[in-house]
Amino acid sequence: MNKLLLITAAGYIVGVRAIESEKNHSILLSDVYINNPSQRLIDHFESLEIAKEQIIGHKKLSTDDAQSLISRWEANYFTTS
């Protein structure tokens, strides 16, 4: 299943696009990971609805590419010395 990488002012979001919102002003994602680099924080949510005007950029990712990206985020923040 393809995932989306969304870039927003708050950080990077990876998730699976769910059913299109009727309002069409937002995107509903499921299995969502948010990377907020300014706070060095990664969060996971079951679902998230994001307004389209908050999206700066986007890219489709394969499941493997998405998992690799999330693993790199976790390694960057949670490695021990």
C-alpha cells in the first residue's frame, strides 16, 4: 500500500491516504507518523485529518521507503551513545 510523505510547517507526516473528505479541503490519513524536527519528536496516530492549505509539499512512497524513512527518524532521535 502506497503511503504519502507530506511536508508541513510543523514537520514531516507519513501516512496512508484514507477516504477522501467530502469537504475536499482536507486529507484524511491513517497509520500516521509525524516528525517534528524542531522538537526532536516523533508521534504515531491511528488517523489524522490535515487541511490542504497546511501542506507545503508531498511525495508518494512505497511501504518499504516509508518504513525506511521512519526508521531513520527514530535512529536519529533515539540512538544512545
